[in-house]
Amino acid sequence: FRIMCKILSRINQIAKAEGISISVMERTIGASRGVISRAIKHGTDIQSKWLELICENYHRYSAAWLLTGEGDMLKQTSKPSAVTAPSKLISTGKSSQEALEAFAEATKKTPGAIPLVSEKAIGGFSNEHFSIQERDVLAYYVIPKFRFLGVDFMIEVIGDSMMPKFFPGDIIACSVIHQSKFIQWNKPHLIATREQGLIVKRLQKSEDSDCLLAVSENCDYAPFDIPLDEIIALARVVGVIHIE
């Protein structure tokens, strides 16, 4: 009992060091809301799989320290890990662009890593196959929950048209649709268009056979038709990382 209480205390330390709430940590590791926070509050046990996922998602922290309290909290390494924030690299004196490039380079070889694409990557990125250029990638991340969802890339949500489903700043995980005739109706999609660039909407059948109906979650935005010949590529949104 005392050992678990100390482990929970160290989990709380990790959350504070990351500048996140316990609820954000729970979402990151795929745990139900309250799994960790209730254990911290009441001093109860948590399953070992959550400890493993914390170690897997928060690479900078020593598993030995988390489980035993021995040694340093942070792993001793000369290279930035796959979860080191870009802002930490910026603080080294590099320009923002140099820091982002260094971060992407340091993380791209991580096994199973998914590219986080810049929301500004509309020109070369919005093409038939959503081809990702290295210049469009901000960093690569390993998200265990996304392993079996066919995630091809992640991108930040811009604007409030999909609230409360997606908030500005949320990161959505996208799976490219290679057969455009197979569309899961009323599901959120990332749509690459010729004129409007990248937009996120629910897709529904339109009364016009030459169009798709784009529907927002926010009732302040009216549905509208997108001509099929205006659509360059489609990707289904299969997951989201919500930023508080």
C-alpha cells in the first residue's frame, strides 16, 4: 500500500513537471477518466498496464525512479527524446525554425512514430495522396492508442467550426482514404480542397450528386456543398488529442 502511494506521488510529479493535469495524462495513455486521479485521491492501486503506458508515453522519466524512487527522475541522455517539447529545444538559443527542425530530426526514427504535420502545409501536402514532405513535419510521436487505427499523420485543428467535437489546438489523427467511393457518412473527415485548403467537417450525402455535404459541429456554421471536382483528397479522423 505504501509503495503504491509513493508511485502515485511520483506520477503526480511527472504531471506537474510536464505542466499537464492528471486528466490529460489519463487521455494520453488511453485510460478512462478518473482511473489515476481517483487512485491518487484515495491511495488505491492502479493496474500495472497504466504504469507501463506512462513509461512508454513519457520517455524522459526513469522507469526505475517511478517504480522505486531510486536514481534521478529524468533519464540521463544527451539526445532529446520523442516527447521532449519543442519549446525545450527553443530555450537552447536556437531560432524557432531551427529548433523545430532539430526536434523533427531527433524524433523521426522512433519506431512506430506518427508525423505531426504543420497546419500551414497546404500547398504540397494537399494532393491526391496527402504526400508528406519533410519540410511539412513538425515532429514524430508514438501514440500507443493509434497503433491499430491506420493513422497516417496528425495535424492541429484550426478554427471553432467543429466545437465541441474538436477545439482549436486539438490534434487530430487522420487515416488517408485511398478509395474515395467508400466514405463513412456523418464521420469527421479532413478534406483537402483546391480553393479552401484543408478543412475538417462531417461528410454527408448531398442532394446534388456532384457534391458532398460538409457539416460543422458548431451550429453557428451552416452546412454547405463541396463539389467533387473541388476535392483533392480525403482522410478520416480516427482519433483526437484534446489540449486543455
